[in-house]
Amino acid sequence: MADAIKAATGQDIDRRGITLPEVHSLGEYKAEIKLHPEVSATVTIQVVAQ
């Protein structure tokens, strides 16, 4: 996840600040990214078959 953010934005994100849900099947999941102690973002991740 951190590598994908870096590739898309050029910004480094600390991997420890990313909270991912357990992914057991295809679908949409919400992940929280702490950008700063007082700032966080919620992103939607789509898990799809290749």
C-alpha cells in the first residue's frame, strides 16, 4: 500500500501508519492512513481478480 501511494503521488508514507482490514475475498475495503498525528485519511481499496 505504501509503495502504491509513493508511485502515485511521490510522497513517502510510513507503513506503520496504514491500517488495513483483513482481506479474505474480492470486494471493496476501507483502509485508514495516518498522515500526521492529527490528520488521517480513509481510502477505498478494490480487490479484483486478475
